[in-house]
Amino acid sequence: MNCLLSVPLRWRLATLFLALCASLLPPPARAVPFDAVDRATLFSGCIGRYTAELSHAKRHGGVTHDNATDGLTARQAFYVDLLIAVDLDARAAGYGLAAQAMTRAETQIAHKRLLRVAQIESDPARAAQARQNAQRLLAVCDAMAPV
């Protein structure tokens, strides 16, 4: 006798229902560092990158608000909220406000430098490489932001 037919209908339907429910679950969460200092460093860096992107868009794009800058602003605000959430743990581990501000500033300066090279570099290969690096680094932050 066929094995599938020997299983009661209610068990087959229950299995089908569970499989359907499992397929509707959200995908697994992205990996975020567990250590509070690592998370605060990552979040501070993303804030610096978004600040650089917004500054570049406003200065060189001639825009004040559009969909692109609104999205950047929303993602920047998301990371500010995350940084606030881990701030006490990070400070308890020795990563204080000054270190967070330094990380933001250093990341912002480095990202601005990439954007500047991508815009004004006379060597097209070097400009393309700088543009790709800036996009790749920003993609790390974009991948974790739901906005």
C-alpha cells in the first residue's frame, strides 16, 4: 500500500499547513555584532557615512529634499536610534561619547574623500574605483536598515 495514503488526511493537511506557515516567515535577520562596542562602532560609522552622503548630495547635487535625500535622512535617523539604544552598554565597556563622535567624524571624512575623488578625479579608472568603494561601504549600512 502507498505510504502517503496510509497517513490520515488530517496529518497530511497539518503538515501542509505547517509548511505553508514556515514559508511565510520572514527571512533570517542580518548579522549584527553582539558586542556593544562593536555595535556602537558600526552604528557610528553608518551615521558618518550617511552624513557624508547627505552633505555631498546637497553640495554637489544642488538638492535640498527629494526621495534620495529623504531616504538617506531616514536611514541616518535609524542608526542614531540604534546608537542611542546601545549607548549605555558601550559607555560601560569604555566606548564613550567622545569615541563615538570620533568614529563618526573619521568615517564621514573618509567617505567624503571617496566621494570627492569619484567626482573630480581625472583618471576614469580611479574615479570609478572610488565610486564603487563608496557604494560598497554604504551598502553595508543600507543592508541593515529597514528604511
